[in-house]
Amino acid sequence: MKVELVGKNGFNPSVSNKEYAEKKLAKLEGMLSDYDNVTARVVCKVYKTYHKVEVTIPSKNIILRAEVMDDSIYAAMDGAIDKLQKQVRRYNDKVKDKLGKKGIRSMGDQTEEPQKVTREKHLDLEPMTREEAIDQMEALGHDFFVYLDKETRKTNVIYLRADGDYAVIETEAK
């Protein structure tokens, strides 16, 4: 696996930072079939009270992504790699259990069967503002909400980010 280490917000990655990331990412070697052909992008950011590490690995069968904030850059890297390992294990178990396949480690060039839709939900979209959509989402206890924007009259999705902020996906028809 190739490792691309990038620093942002004033963080300048050192050789030891890169070596540490490479050593930790080596834990994924036995778990990914295309381990030798992928590039892990590790973005390290520094803030006043914490460090943040974002790792993205576009593998052949799955895109892995983890983001961790911690007091030190090394602890954040450890947390991110642990999350990635859990993602791969969860994916492998899902593929093995639900699709009767051997997981991404041994899938190679096999084609994957599509998963079935087991539930449908139909919505009557009421025009509302972002603030009203957030209120509805929180009232339902969900982490996302689909709504019709009152001003633009477009279908939008608002969701709760891992950092506690909200984000909106605005749709465009072609």
C-alpha cells in the first residue's frame, strides 16, 4: 500500500509521521485483496485543542474512510486505523453471511450480486425551511431528513455530521 500523507491547518508531516502511518496501515494487508495496488490518503490537521486525522482508501471493492479527533496525532492515527479495520471486518462478514461469498480478501474479480430492497417508504414532502427540517429531524430522532425546500422548491436532505454540525445535500434535476 502506498501512503500519501498530507498536512493541513499548519500541520507539517514529518518522516516519522509517515513511517508511523505506514506501519499502522500495514495491519490491513491481510484484509484487502488489492492491498499492494491502493493508495491511502492520510490527512492530518492541527487545531488549538486537538488533532484530526482523516484516512481514505479507495479499494477495488469498498471505499474505506475514517476520521478521528484526539489530543495527539498518533492517537488520532491509531483511532482511524482501528475504524478502518472494523469497516473491513464488517464488510467481509456482510459479504460472507448475507451473500454467501468469501469477503473482499478473496473476491478477486468476482462480480457481486446486488442486494435486495427490503423496505420502501413513501413521503409527502411539505415545503419547509432548513430550520424547520432540523426541528422535524430532531423530533423524529433521526440523523437525516428529506424535505422540500420552501424557497427553492427542490428536494433536499439535511443530515447530522459526526462533528455535531448539520449539512445539506441540495438536489438538481438534469
